[in-house]
Amino acid sequence: NVILNKFDASGWIKQYSVFTLPGKDKSGEQKTNQDSFVFKTNINKIRDFNIFGVLDGHGPDGHFISKFASEFIPHQIINNPQIKALTDPEKIYQKLKENNCQIITQSYIEADNKLKNANFDVLESGSTCVLVIHIGSHIICANVGDSRAIVVFDEKGENNVNHFKEIPLSIDYKPEIPEETNRILRSGGVIAQIKDELGEGVGPYRVWARGQDDPGLAMSRSIGDLKSKNIGIIPSPGILEYNLSKNTKYIVVCSDGVWEFLDNKTVKDMGKNHYMDKNPTTFCHELVNQSLILWELNDIVVDDITALVAFF
């Protein structure tokens, strides 16, 4: 578990914190934490140029993939020559926006391509990746998989917690979303739940190769999972934007270890008092600890749980 808490009075982000906890297998043994996170501040010495996010690995070597992508993707964005040449946040934002955010999308695709030469399992291992790119007064959120980011703001601008509202910064990329379903079916993939002994579908919808009992991926976009790339699983992120204002309060980014049992509104409500107390660390702890309790109540395993919070 890692806790960070920085304070930058002059920038948009005032404080941030991260807390991560490894999951448990069916026998209650702690397993390898396959979640990774990234929080890069004042990139290229530019105030209010920050990248932060959460990655959730899966499969035998998912931890290697989430770690690799957490370093490689931000590095590609930050060191892109067109970005490195600029110092004005607004110009950096405009450059990142060009051609449907091509620089950002390309960094995800390059990470996926680079994994073809990795010396660990990339055929049946992969990772989600939700990155929040904060530049000046702009937020660009790029996401593959089902980790998630939300932003909370005061809709009345009165600094009253009763008026805090949340909106998603990312889409959970599941195979049952129509656009994703169409692409997977066109690519020859099959979408179905796992069948129990009575032949009833249980659990999430998964992506399978036609006539095969693998790969069974419960998401429609990911980094890695090279076996799934010919049946419609893509590494290209979905991108949503948000403009910051003085009414923006906090951004929460978590792996599905949190979102499995806590919805966006609950997470927003959980954060209100921590925000007023200027304590993102206690917020992260509550998110992780509440999630752990719910996993132990509802399942025979516990997923890795990671919560990242930025206060504005």
C-alpha cells in the first residue's frame, strides 16, 4: 500500500493520495497485486501539466503489463516531440486534441505493440488503463477496460456539500455496449456469460473465440491480451473531456476493486467530508476499506483494490 500526499497551493491540484491493497484468492491467501498507478506532476516543469491514473492487470502476468503500461504510456505522451517543444498549457492542450487526440491514442497502441516482444505472458494477460491528463484548465481522460474515473463539482458554486454532483470521466468498456458488441461480432468474436451446471449464464458477459472456451475476457478494450486482438479487443482508448472551474472539487480514479460494489454517487458522497477536511488520504482509506468489507461479504475472493484521489 502506498500513500502520497502533496500540496501545491499555486496549481489546480491542491492535494492527492493513492492507496492500493492486494486481493485474496479462494483460500484467503494474499495474491500478487496486479494493480498499478501513476501520478506525474508538473511535467516538463510546466505547472498544471499532470498525468495520473490507475491500471488493473489480469491473467497470469497482468501485474507486469499494468506496470509496463503505467510507465510507457505517460512517457510516450510526455516525450512526444510535438508536446516537448511546447511550454504554454493551452498550446499543449490544442496539440493533444489534434486528430481526435491522436498522440494519446497512439501511445496506447504503441504500448500494445511493444508488448509483442515482452518476455512474459502477453497472450492471455493484459491490463486496463484509465489516465487523466490534466493540462491547464482542461481534463482529457483516456480509458481502456473497466477501471473508472469520476469528477465531482459543486453545481451551485456555494461550497455546499449538499450540491456536490458527480459525472463520469470514462466509460467502462464492456462487451455488451452496442458499439463494442458490433465490432467484436464483426471480428468473429462471440459474447456470452459462463454457463453454470444448469446451463444458465452467470457473471459478466465475456468475449470468446468462436467455438472455443477462451479467452473469456470480461472487457472489450485492453492493453495486452494479444490472443484477443483478432476477435475485436482493441487497445485504443475512449476519450472524454472536462473543463475545470472553481467549482471542481475532486477527481476519483479506481480499479474495479472499488467500482464492483460502490457506485459513482456513493463514492462522491463518501468523499464530501474528507474534501472539506482537506484529507485525501483518509478518503482513499475509506474507499479501499469499504470495498474490502463488501468483497468479503459478497464473494469468495477479493480483487486488488486501488483508489486514487486528487483534490482541486
